[in-house]
Amino acid sequence: MLTQMTEIVSRYATTCDLHRLQRSNESTQITYFIDVVDVEGVSRLTSEIDSFLPGSEVTIIDQRRIPGV
């Protein structure tokens, strides 16, 4: 699953760095640090993730204005 998810994210992100992976018997959490050019790219990315993993949760945080990020 990690490989497929990274491939999906990489299609829409100009940079894609795996930051965190946490697995248990009940769930998997994956955190990437990514750059996406525009809102349309974010929309396409989340749509493809929903198709790949129905019921998944996606959080997008815009960190452009956070110093040091």
C-alpha cells in the first residue's frame, strides 16, 4: 500500500517526502511533506486517494507562511 500511495501523491506533488509511517492491526497512517502547485492539483490528489482508499481521511496544511518550513 505504501508504494501505491506514494505513486499517487507523486503524480500531483512537485516534491514528495515520506515523513512518517505508523501501522497497527486496525489502521495505517502516512504523513508526507509535499508541494502542490495549485488547488486543482490538491483536488485531483484527494479524489484519487478517495478512489484508491474509500473512507480514508486526508488533511492538507498550507505551511507556506510558517517560518522555517
